[in-house]
Amino acid sequence: MMFPKNDMNRNCLENRKKNEEELYKETVLESGPRMIYFIITNRCNLKCIMCARSRDGDWTLPFEAVKKIRPLLPVLEIVDWQGGEVFLVDYFRKLFLEVAEYPGILQRITTNGLLIDSRWAGIFASSKCNIQYSIDAVTEKTYESIRKGGRFGELLRSIDTLKNAYARKGREPSLYMTSVVMKRNIGELHLLPAFCREHGFRDICLDFLRPELGYEEDIFFRKDAGAMEHLRKILPEMKEECEKSGIGFDYTFSSFLGGDDSRKPRGGSGGLKCNLPWQRLFVDYRGRVKPDCLCSHFAGNLLEESLGEIWNGGTMKEYRRRLMQGNYENWCSQTCIRNAVREYQFTGRIDARAERP
């Protein structure tokens, strides 16, 4: 797939239109992916208690592999960068600035934020980007007990540095927060909305702890009844507080809480409705590619193939075929199937944040 570099916004719109025409109808696509999600390294400046990436050795995607994104830049709408910690990668500044030349692309960075300095803040303030902070607690003691090696004061300095850089440009920063819910922080979750309001965050997303990453801190798979009851009580209160301040609020663990959930899938007969094989690629720090980090089957490796070859390769076609037929039970991730009340799609909650001004 090759696209002209000029008329980038037109290319994005034409690709989106074609993609929507092909969605759930074609297994071989003329449209290119609308989003690419890169984990370019597992290197990090912290040793968080719920993160296993640093236990997998020291991996960083070589620039020669990552630059294979270039042919797709004219049609991409979102490029999502994540680590480890992306600011430890020596080529990341060059890469970010190259992608920023394409005005149709929103760049999103997931980070602990502690390495954001005034130079990076200035670059972000002049670019189209969202900064997704990973913050699991907003009290010093709990934050530092979870994010080993981090200092809460440095987190606050990072946020202020970004806000000051944006203020000099007459802009508001696009700050978002993700928090992993666990035994250690569940009693302090109610503090998050006030912190977001004070520091200008637009959105909070609460995620569940994968038990293989921190079994002793898990409350979901161990079915902690007291914790579930606490969450059922405080989540509506947190949502109401956020809504009063214009802050988005969501969580990924509704299926663990039981009871009626209004977020039912719109596709199929109550089963999984997943658009991602038609719209997104995920690349991990070893170069392995699949539609999403939760997907069970790798579709190729960026160290050996181009993104175009992988996009319409055999495994991607198989994902699309199975989803079109509703025959995903022994193919798709059990996490997605179990949580089918959450609809994974490009225009859903996770990616809708990109549409905010």
C-alpha cells in the first residue's frame, strides 16, 4: 500500500469511507489501517508492582522496523505510542516529529510522565497529541508503593511543566489518566476525580489488574466480595463527580461487578462485536503484530515483513472471516469473549477520546 504524501486529510477521509464500506463485509481490504498501536520498548525507569514487561528481558524495536510505518502515514488517524517508557528510546523524538508532519494524525502517548522535561513539553504543546498518564494513586505513599522508583513530587512537576508549555502556546493540554485498580489503591479511588479536576485531566479510565502480574493485589479474579461491593458503591459516585466537572469516566471491569449493565454490544446476538481486525494493528516490542494486545494469534512480525503484507495476510483475514461468521469461540481471546458486554471498535470509548478538540 502506497499513498501520496500530499492531500493527507483527504487521504484519511477517503480511507475511512472505504474502511467503513468494507467493515464486516470483506476479508481482504483495499483500505489501510486507521490506527497503529506501538509498544516500542519494554525498558522503563520504574519497577511497578503490576507490570511484567520488564521481566521479559530488554527489548526495543529497532528504528529500521518502526519506520515501516511511513507508507501508511497519509491515511492513519491515530498512532499510539507506549512502552515501557518511550522517552528512553533514542530515536523516539525523531519518530514523533516525523509523524507530526502529517496533520491528519493524532499521536497518543501512554507514559508514567516522570521523564517529560521542558523540551518534550514544548514539542507536545506544538503538536496534535494526547498524553495518557498512568497514575494508580494520588497520595504520595500509595503512589510510590505501587510505582517503585517513582516520586510523587516528580509526577506533579511533570504535569505542571506540560501545562506551562501549553499555556505559553495559548492551548489546553490533552491529559488523560489510566489507573489500575488493585487491593492497594481501592480505598483511595474516590480521590481521583478531584485530582483530575485540579490538574486539568479530561478523562479517567479504570482498568483491572491481570492476576498473572500481581496475584496478591488482585481483587477481580480472586472474587473479593467486599471489594466488589465497594466498587459498586463508589463508581456511580465517581462518575457523577466527574460529570459535574466535564471529565470523562469509564472502567473496563463491568462484567466482574454483576448486575445489569447498559453497555451491551450492538452487534451479533449478544456476543462479541469486534471491529479491530478491520481498523487497527498492534505491534509489540519484539515486532509481533496482531489487531490488539488481547488477541490470541500473532499475524506477523515487523522485523520480517511490511505492515502492508501483514494487514492482508492470512491471519488477519482469518480474524475477519471468523468474526463475520460469529465463529470466534476457539480463536479470539477469552478475555474479550467473557467481557463481550464491552464493544471493541474504533469509534468506541477508548478511541473516541481522539475525537475531542
